[in-house]
Amino acid sequence: MSIFFLVLVFLFVDLSMAQLQQGGGPDEKEKTTALKDLLSRIDLDELMKKDEPPLEFPDTLEGFEYAFNENGQLRHIKTGEPFVFNYQEDLHRWNQKRYEALGEIITKHVYELLEEDCNLQKVYLPIDATENEPKSFIFMSKDAMTNPDKMLVLIHGSGVVRAGQWARRLIINEDLNSGTQIPYIKKAVEEGFAVIVLNPNENYIEVEKSKPLAQQQSPDSSDEPAEKRERKERILKDNKKRRDFYEKYRNPQKEKETMQLYIRENGSPEEHALYVWDNFISKAPAENVFFVAHSYGGLAFVELMIQREADVKSKVTAVALTDSVHNVWHQEANKTIREWMRENCCNWVSSSEPLDTSVESMLPDCPRVSAGTERHELTSWKSFPSIFKFFFDVLEAKKTKTPTVPTRRSNRIKNEEL
């Protein structure tokens, strides 16, 4: 349906309403109300879908004619150009669906890199899952449950990202280094860390909805008189015909209706973090466990502390947060948790200040320093060298048993609490 036709429809309706309003009688007012109701039912966005190409996209990078070059940048195979979002002009919905389809391929590609480039193993959850129940998975190094020294645990934020990613947008528009956790994993393995990569957004699987019960024949229908049953079936058939015609007109690109089947004990990021802690991290022999948690991942870590405070304190050596969205007040973290966070955590936040510059906070939790960028999704990448320096400094202090020197900031907080 062209825009020109839609304009003609609206002009006709407006003209008809104007003529009816000039009449002024009760019948004309009823007709005016009916026309207004008709106008309110016309959804331009839905009508414009009739101009869309089919919502059918390739299922490989090669099908999209894109590939990652030697610098980890996504480039068009023929032109060498970066990814273009507006592939079809003035069709934002179609372009968005295309972008999402590419994003799913990127997720699978990162999974492959975790296994092939980083030598991580995929471990399915729940660990006692039956063959047919919904499952999630995490990635871990082969020495995750045997390394007695150090372990690095990575938690990404909320949204469409999955295990191994910080931000899909960065992977597509920038490069793999800035958008994935691969640099952290490789650096950790190089330095002798075991690694566990969480997958906190993989909380359910989607399955196609079955037909509504109303469309299925009633088990008692055979007991009805033949004439009544035929009349009912005819009415249902006519109603379905009208409904299908309207649906085809309203949404010619209608996608399949799906329902969500949640994964046992992993139905939310918080549940997932707790499950991985109970079944893997807490049982690992590593003496020093380090966390890097981005955005909502920081909230999931604080929730883990609230649920397993004593265990976390005895096992975790230091925590690096990157633009974390946790809130110790809203999450009701107690005083001992807040004190532990002040001593063992640091939050690299988006800021215009140079990297590692101290940033004031309104909350009495961990210190905040600049990540050296104002872009939320870039904070994990920009703070990458500082975070590992932070970890090594903590390890060195622990080895030499250097006492922690109170800062003016920590003294001020303590005085305020007193």
C-alpha cells in the first residue's frame, strides 16, 4: 500500500466528516463518531508493513556478505565497508529485524570463538537437566575446577548480549576486542587464571504457541444435534475467515506467536549467578577469585553477596565493576556488605575524566573511578588494563600482607556513620 493511497484515504475521511458536521443532525453526528472510530483504528505503521520485503534473512555471516577482518572488524565482503543499518530506505522495522537477525549470528560466532580461540568448554545448566527440559550453558576453562591459585569470573549486563559479549553494538560497529570478553579471557589464561564466563540473560527458550483451545473441536461436540453442530461450525468458519482476512491486511508480515519456557533455577540473571556460584565457583579450589561485572552484572553480584555473604567474603579476593547499576539501598545490602565492598571493590564508571580519576559517589559502597569514556558500553574495554593492574596490586598486597592504609574518603565515611 503506497503512502499516496493512505493520504487519499485520510483526505476522503476528513472531507466526509466535514460534510457530516455541516449537516448537524443526530444521524450525522452518529456517522461522524463512526468515522472518527474508523480513523482511530487505522494504524499507519501496520499498513506500511504491506510494503515490506519478507522478513527472511540469511543464517550465516557469509549469507549477509559480511566477515570479520584481521583486526576483528565486521566488514562487507565485496565493498570492505562497515555494517549499514539502513539497508532498505524508510523501512525502519525491516532494517531492525535484519539487524537482530545478524545479532543472533554474531552471538553464535562469539560462542565459537570462546571454544575455538579461547579453548573454553561449554557446560550445560542445570547440571542435572533431563533430556527434554530447557537448558542454558556457561563457558569455563579446562582447569576451572582444578586450578588452586586464581580464577576470573565474567558477568555481562542485561539485554540481548550473551556469554562472551559486553555489547553487541560494539561488536558490529567497532570490533571484537571492544565488544567481547575475549581480551579478558586471553589475558587471564596467559596470567594463570582459571576462567568462568556466565550467561545471565539466557533465562528461557521460546517455543511456538499451540493452537488456542477455542479453535479445537470440543470433545462433547459429537453429542450435539447435527443441525446445531453444522451451524456452529459454519459460524466459526466464517469468523475465522474474517479474522484471517483482517490479520493478513493488518499484519502481512506477522511473526509466529511464541511462549517462554523458563530454565530451572536460571530464570533470571540473579538466579543464574547464584546457581553458578553454588555449583561451580564455591566448589572450585582457587584461593583467589576475581569478578568483573558490567552494568546489570554488578547488581547480580551484589545480590549474590546478599544471598551468600559469608561464602563470598571467604572466597572472593577483589571485584571490578564497570558502570554497575547496583544500588546498595534498593537491594538492602547490610552494613557489613557495604564495608566489604568499600575495601574489595572498585567501580569504573562512564566519565569525561581521564582513566582512573577518582569520581565522587552519593552511595556508601565501593570507590568509583573514571573508565576514561563517557560511553556506558565501552567502560569494560577502556578500563581493561586498569582492572588487571587492580587485581595484581591486590594479589601483591595479599602476598606481602601489606596493611590497608585508610584514606581520607574512608575515614570520612566512617565518621559519618558514627
